[in-house]
Amino acid sequence: MRFIHLLGKLPRRHEVRLLGMILALLSSGPVGRAAFSVALTWNPSPDTNVVGYVFYNSVVGSNYTNNTDVGNRTSATLTNLDSEVPYVFYVTAYGSDRVQSDPSNIIVTNFPPSYPPPTIANIPDYQISMNSSAGPIFLAIGDPLIAAESLYLSALSSNPTVVPNGNILFGGSDSNRTVTVVPALNEIGETTVTLFVSNGITNASTSFLLTVTPAIPPRFVQLPFEAESATLVSPMAVSPDPDASGGQFVATSSAGSGTATFAVDIPVTGPYAILCRVRLLEEDQYASFLVSADDAEPGRLFAFQGIWSDGWRWTLANISPGGFKVSDSNGSINNMTVIPLTAGQHRITFSELDPRMSLDEILVTNDRNSIRIRPVLTVPPDQSINELTSLVVTNSATDTNILANALTFSLVSAPRGVDIDSRTGVLTWTPSEAQGPSTNLITVQVTDDGATPLYDRESFTVVVKEVNRPPTVRSVPDQTIRPGSLLTVTNIASDPDIPANTLTFSLGPGSPAGAAMSASSGIFTWQPTAGQADSTNAVTIKVTDNGSPGLSDSTTFKVIVTPLSPITLGSMNLANGQFHLTLSADAGINYTLQASTNLKSWISLTNVKAPGAEFELGDTNAAAFPYRFYRVILGP
């Protein structure tokens, strides 16, 4: 047999060169291929830092390479090599730092290039219901020369309308692989699924018939979980939020730390999608978290893959590479991530949450026709209106479900009097006087009509501003009073604002002299003097509130003061040197008793404010005069 020496480039650090190869026949006889052993030797590296060597071999044209650390030996022997397969051999040296040199010169055996194909197990035909799936189906593969982990699987659907090629999913490892077939949504029919296994040089295949029929009832599963029901590892913790489902959510206080693990009992084997309801407190498209199923490698879900700012949002978890992307129909984008799960217990773990991100709940389901990203609700921006003013705003929602769903709007929390049209989302409210001033949070929900209804909630704020309304004062009928009498009028006023403003009473311009008004009680008083007798007086009562701006109301009434009554003299008597005169006149008017001896010069003796219609005046010094004249005058 011939062999060829191919010179590789010299190592940069530790030089080593293969000297040759010795082939020895291990077995012979009536076999398809003979098994050989190969002994290789090489010169020690002149580099004194070299402490060992690694021997490499691979099949020409394959992507798989074996390597053996032989320590400080300068030879190696390989056994059970196929006589009809070309092999590649080379050596590297390494020092105490374990850094390997460039390869030595490369030796390639020049045997006839005949390779045994890999092996793949047969799969029976399958019949499944519409909108369901087949698998995971166990699939055994192998190769007589190459490790099973290096084998590559691919698939082809003869009818991609029923099963798009991208919906044939492989899992497992080494020789124990699985295949899951996910038909397009709402499609029925037959397709031949052909599975290929390749070692990079040759390949093998197997086929089976898949029939999708509506005659078989599907077994669909929807498993919702509240985030707080998960097993949490600190610093992942539960926090309250009235907008979260169940009023609670989970989040971490330290970036990348803490986990939330859900124990999921899968009743039906098949591919499952995982939806999660999340929220991002600050807008950052690169905020992310990891999702993993069982021990599969986790996939990272970034904020830009869902709309998570300004409220809770549902999004489809991206479990990749542990999961697979499937499409809804032939030619559509593979945008739905599913993971094949067998019946039994599984773990869904959320980890490495950004502290600004929160998790509310998850939904695990195998029903792609009901996997609906929840409807997305858009509420109006925050509003500011005056009390007693009508507010009319429209809430809108979009539904990106695979099948259109009817949406219903409702109120989760709102002040008294708020109404929403369940069909159009139009919200109306006229705040009452009692509702201003106030700040009100209105939470709206839109719900679809799925078998398991899904919803979205959003809130906005309505600030109701106080609008000052003028007070009212009750009208007062005209009044008639005699001079000297005390007129008392209690004015009544009210303020329509809630809470009521403080009211202050006052007299308007032109009020008669001597009139008084209590600013707080509204009591008006006036005792007309003699000089105000026989007059008609306009009195204006004004009430003012302390609102902003201050508003007022007023009312005017007349006060008619009658003429003075004539002074009528009554009885007179002189006793014990004192003169006493009884008379009648207007009560409350001042009267003066004057005396004279000549009817020309008068002196005032006494003054009295008439306590009633009849009263008495007197001269205590009458005995000092032989005679005296008396008269009664008004005043002073």
C-alpha cells in the first residue's frame, strides 16, 4: 500500500515532525473490509519547553477528528482502521501552559475512498388530528466510523402545504435522536416525511407517511401558571401590583441573580409553546431574561422582541436553541417557538431577569390555534378636565391572533359614573361636583373570546379640576319699620361647591347709615334714627366665596321707614318738689325735656331714648322755681 507525506507548516512555538507510519494487517479472511493498525513515530521537539504531544486522526472529508494526549511519548498506535477509508494523521506539541503548537507535517493514507454509510432506524406511518403534531418520535442513528454526535440530520416533506419543511424538528443527542412533525395550521392531507442522516461523506435515509385528518379528536392542553406559584431562588421575590394577574408578580433585585422555576405536568406528548406576561419599567430594548425547559440550553428573550413598556404585555418565550421555530403555513415565516415535551413532569425556568423587568404569569400550551398573543390595548393619554364637564375618549385594541377574535372592553376600576362601550371602547364620564378636585386612575381591560379568554389591561389618569361656582343668597322681601325700631334680617346663602367654600357677607354700596352686617352669620341690623324717618332705603346684601377666583351673589330689598309719630302728652304731676310728665311717641327715638320761665330761653333738663311707645320725663328741681314752662323735643 502507498502512503503520502504532506508537509504541514512548521509550529510557531513547539516544533515537531512526523518521521513515518508503519501499517500492519490485524485481520484477514472473508470480510468486506480488512482491519488495520497504524504505528506512527515522530522526532522529539527540539524545544526544551515541550512536555507532551497530542496525536490527531480523522477520516478524509469528514468534520470529525479524534485526538489522544500521549504525554511525552513520541509514538502512537491506532487499531481497527478500515482498509478502504483514507485517514489523516498529525501531531502537536504542548508545554506546561497546555498551549498546543501548530500541526506537524500531515500524513494522509492513500487507501481507496470507499466509506460505509451511517445508519438510521425505520419509523412507522402516523395518523394525527388536524392542528396537532406527531412526536417527539424516537430515532436511532449511528455510523461505523464516526461518532454519532457528529452526524447531521435533515428532512424533507413531500407535501409542504400540509407539513412545511421547517416544521420537522430534531432533538436528542448522540445516537438517541428524536423527530417532531408539526403540520401547518388548519391543513389536512398526507405527506411523506423523509429523514436523512449524513456523516459528511455519505448519507442514509428513511421515510414514513403522515396523515393529518379531522376525524381524530385533538387533545389540546392549556396550562396557566401565576408567577408567584413558581419555586423562587433569592433574590427573585414576590411583589404586589393591582394590575398584575392575581395582584402579584415576581422580579429580582439583582441583575442576573435569582430564578423562578415552574413545575409543569404535561399530559400529552408534543411541541409546546410558552407565553409569558412581562413588564419593562424602563424602555430598554436590550433588557432581557433567559427561559429554559428542563436541562436544555436556555434562550434569551430581549425586550425588542415584545412591546413591554408602559404596562404588562404577553409575549412568546424564545426557547432557543432548546426550542424550535415553526411556521403557520408553507412559505410563512417560522416565528412561533415551540419545544417538544414528552408526557410527564417538566421544569420551566426563568433566570437572569433584568431588575427592571417583571414576570406576572405564564401559559404553556400545545394548541397553536389558540396560542394567541393577548390583545394589545391602547388607552388614551392622561386627561385633565373640569368637574361637571363631559369626558369622551376612545380606547383601542389590536388582536394579532392567528384567528381573529371578538374583543370586549370593560372597566376594572374607575370612579363612580364612568361608562365604557363594550364594543367600541368609547369611555364617557361627567365628573360630579363631589368628584372635583381629584386624581382618578381608570383601568380598562380588553378581553378576547377564546376558549380560555385572554386579556390586556392598561390604566390612565384623569385629573378632575375644581371649578368654582358662585354662591347664591336668598332674596329678602321689602321691610317696613318705624324710626327707632331695630330691624334684624338673617340672610341665608349657600355654595354649590363640594366641599363648600367659606362665604362672607357684606353690604353693597348705598346702604343707609348705621346699618350693620355680620360677615360670618349674614345677620343684617339697622335702627333708623329720627333723621331717617319717613324714608325709603335700598339695602344690598352681598355674599362672596373664597374660591379661586372668588365669586359672589347679591340681593337688594327696600326698607321703608315710616314718619315719626306725634308726641302726645299724657298725665302730669308735681310731687315732693319734682315734676313728672307722661307721654307717648316712637320707641327708640331720643327725646329731651326742656324748661323755661319766659318761653324764650329754654334749657334742657333730661334726655331719654324712649324705651317704649309710652315713657316718662321729669324735672327733679321743679320746687326751686315758682313756675316753669316745659316742652318735649326730638333729640339730640
